[in-house]
Amino acid sequence: MAKRKLGLKILAVGIVILLVALLLLFNTNSIWALVTLGASILLNAIGLTMVIAK
């Protein structure tokens, strides 16, 4: 159960980072937008794996 809660928290942080990445991508079009987008994809994948795994 603790693993699932940690996964949900990681997923929530990943979603917030995704929103920041999209904001950067559409407003500045800098390299940091791609870096944060990659970080959010990685965090969301880890969080979703922890939620799904038994």
C-alpha cells in the first residue's frame, strides 16, 4: 500500500512538471522545455509503474 501511495505522489509531481514543460514549450521554445518534458515523461512512467505493480 505504501508503494502505491508513493507512486501516486510521483505521478502528481510528474503531471505538474508536464504542465510546466508545456507552458515553457509554447511560450519560450527553449531547450529547457524539452528537458522538463523528458523529465515529466520519465517521472510519469515511474509513478504509473509503481501504481500498477503489485
